[in-house]
Amino acid sequence: MNDQVEQVKQKVDIVEIIGERVALKKAGRHFKGLCPFHSEKSPSFIVSPERQSFKCFGCQEGGDVISFLQKYDGYSFLEALELLAKRVGITLESYRPSSQDTYRRRLQEILSLASEYYQYLLAKHERGEEAREYLKSRGIGGEAISQFYLGFAPNQWRSVSDYLVKKKGYGEEELLAVGLTIRSEAGRYYDRFRGRIMFPLKDHKGVGVGFSGRTLSKETTEAKYINSPETILYSKSRMLYGLWENREYIRKEKTIVLVEGELDVIPSWQAGVRHVVAIKGSAFTEGQAQLMARYCPNVIMSLDADPAGQEAIKRAVIVAEQLDLSIRVVQITEGKDPGEVATSNPRRWREMIKGSVLFWDYLIESACRANDAKTGIGAKNIAAEVIPALSQITNSVVRAHYVSELAKRLSVPEESIYSEIERSIKRKTLNSLKQTIGGIEGGRMGRREEVEKYALSLVLQFYPKIGIHLGKLKVGWLETAGVAKIFEQLQAWEAKSEFKIQAFSLSLPAELQPTVDETYLKDLSETIDPEREWGKIVGEIKEMYVRDELKKLTQAITMAEKKGDPIEELQAKFASLSGILRLE
């Protein structure tokens, strides 16, 4: 089976697979783009068609095409392998899943059975009567209940857990692992969701990963909504409720309407606006933005009309701007949330979606509506609200347009707006720099390791020109263990005239592969003179080695003098090494 794994990886075009999810541009022998795993404005994500690997030099995430799909799409190893094998026409041999794959599939089965159980109780059981009446009072009909697989969890301590454990044979710990139960301090297990309408959460592949449950009672002191905890299947930062159910409508409209909760999605769907999803969690995340960007380039935001909802829109735009998503905003002036508008006046809701405005127009308009631009304090408040957001605009033409618009509204020169934008950018840069310095203090790559890895990058990327000069670098001069081991293998490599990076890499132990990826994928200029660079870097490594040895000898001589031991041999070595430095 391992042979087939390698066969699949070699036949698949990693650039094509990743390029379907991340915008990549040719950069020398590699491809480069913005990392999908962390926020960045300058691309540091490198994909190598030769190595069939990827590496981000910002967050250090890296691996092969299978690990990319596991990380980006949430597939298990086997799911990713099967997907790729099917794509390149390879029939996999009978494969015994790993214990992790088996465990993951059992958890998925548990969630699927739980969803069916909840749906049955809502649709057909007498215990679901109250829930059916509640949904009816909210205007939610049978078609929507079926579309979104709604269910009901009865107000009992052990309902779904008894069904899954006693009738289906699953273990208590498995139910706990998938978030269906909670363990008390006394060690007893009880249902997490009780007396709630159940909204199954499906990932973008249509696989159940968790639940959201809404209470039926207005009088209860419990939270209105509770959600599955983070598990190996569910991550709220990469979850959009309704994405799977409404994917075809989204593709047709080429737009996503983003709302705040499940009971905003469903009324909107019933009102005819079906390209709609809801965020999970309290904030819009990069992972959610990346999911949306895979389906369409346009987003209409309609979060709640309260201050928290409006602030969430501003934060979301900052995230979306980095992915070149076009953001429009629905202006709800009635003081209601999207679900209430869609339920009470479906036609009005459809009109509001059609009348959505670009975020920047909305931002300036709402700030001017809340403040008097004719007064100094009002103008200051408007500027304070709008300018930090304008500083996020990366397109200079778009920024110039809105600078001009804001300057007219405030009756000030455009230069004043640009000056404030510059100050805002500098403040953010300074804060970011302080955080970065604080975060890497003591953990930064040392100069010696940096130089040694640069030397390895030169060799791996320009072997035809540098291979014949490898002997100039003594492995004993190297301090970085992984680099030293790779250089040992390089100097022992027999087929130097036919050096192929993939063949060489496969000859190395697995623990050295990350270092090969990091150095081979390092972005080196195609215009450098590799032989000249090699000469300089070898000289620097040699000098670092000699200085380090001199430091050790100085300490050894001092210790020997204190003990009364002979120091002549140590002094001779010191003089010899010092002479090397003088010759350099």
C-alpha cells in the first residue's frame, strides 16, 4: 500500500490541487501565494512541483499533497488518498484503515445516527409535539425542516446516549469525544443537548461534524444556543452553517449572504434568498473567509443591527479584504435581525439583498449618519471610525475613491485623510512589530543556523553549478544537526552528474525531509551568481566555526590555569586557529 501512496503522490499535480484552493503565481522553479493557514499580506507560501511539496515560511506549515488536503479540507489520510487516487485513475488495493481513520469514521457514524434520531423525534414522536409547535410559531415549515435536517432533543438526561450506547453499541467515551455527552464530576455521563431544537452542522463535504441546539423556552436561565465543543471533527473557526445545504444556490448566484445564526438562515431560505450561510462562533474567521472564497468572490453581510453586529461587520471586512472578496452590506434600519425581517416581510428581505451597498459606502454613510460632520468633534469621530478601515484597502484606485468621498463629507483636503491613513498604518505596523518581537524573543533562528540553511538552499537549488565545489565546506564546521547530516549525504552522493532533488530526498531519513523542504523551497533570486554566493557563505561558515572554537579554547585555557594543568597544547591550537582568521 505504501507503494501506491507514493504512486498517487507522484502522479498527482500538487500545483493543480493546491491551485484550485489558493491563488498561485509562478516564481522561478516554484509557485508562490498567500498562505491559507495564517493571515499575511506578502506571499510566503511556496509550492514545489519537483518536490511535490508545500511550505509556508511565515507559519512554518508544510508537507505533501495529502497533508495539505488533511489540513485545508479536513480530510482524514484515507479520505485524501482516495480522493486523489480517483482523480488520477488509480485503483487502490484493499487497504486496512489506520486506527485513527477507523476511530474518525466511528465518530462520524455516531453523529449521523444521532441526527437521524433527533429528526425522528421531531417528525414522528409525541415527544416532539412541543418542538413542532415552536417551529410552526416561528414560521418554519416542513420543506425547510427537511432541507436542514432539523431535529429535537427531548428534555431528558439520557435520551440520545441510551439510544446510541444500549441499542447501537457505541461507547460512552466515544459519545463524549464527539460532544454529544458531558461527564459529571461523579463520573456519570449525560446528554449535552436537552429540550432543544437541533440543527445538524455539516462540513463542506456534507459530513456531520456536530450540532447547535436552541432552547424552546423563553423563561429558562440557560443559554439560548449551545453548540458542540471543538472535537477532531468540528472546528467552529472553519464552519459555516448552511454551506453544504445551500451550495448549489451559492454557485448559481455567485454570491454568499452571510448572517449570524441558524434562525436567520432558515427564514431567509424560505423567503427565497437561498444563497445564505451563518457564521459559527462569535467572530468571522480567516478559515470561514477561505471557505467562502472557494465558492464565490462576492459576499453580502447582514449581521444583526445591534452595535455588536455592526462591529462584527467591520472585523469581517478586514479578514475578507485579504482574500479579495467583494463585500456588500445590507442596511437593516428597523432594529430587527435578518431572520425577523425575512419572516415578517419576505419581499422586503429580497429587496434589501438586492439593494445592498459596498461596505466602504456603507461605512462612510453610517458614520456620517451617527455624527455631525459640520462640527469638529463630529468630524473627528467620523474619521476615527472610517480611517482605520480605509487603511486596510490594498487597491490604490479604490482607496483613492473613498479618500475623495470622505474628504468631501468632512470638507477637508484629501491630503489630511491620506496623512491620517499613514498614521493609522504606522501605528498598526508598530504594534504588530512589538507583538512579533515579543513572540519570537528567545526562539528566533540564530545567525549560524540561518547561514548554514542558506548554504544548503544554494546546493539543493543550484546543484549543477555548486556540486563540484562541495568539498570546500567541511561538515565538521556545521553546527545545525539536520543540515550537517544532509551535507554528509550530499558529499557521499554518487550520481552527482544526474542529481535529482526528489531521488536524493527519498534516500534520506524521514526526520530530514522537513529540512530539505524548507531549504529547497526557500525563495532565492534566479539572478544570483550561485558560485560566488557559495564562496562567500563557505567563508562565513568557516569563520563562525573558528571563532566558536577559539571561544571554547579560551574557556579551556582559563580552566586549565585555575587547575594548574598544562596549557601549551591548548595555546598552540589557539594560535593555529587565530592564524586561519588572519589569513581570511
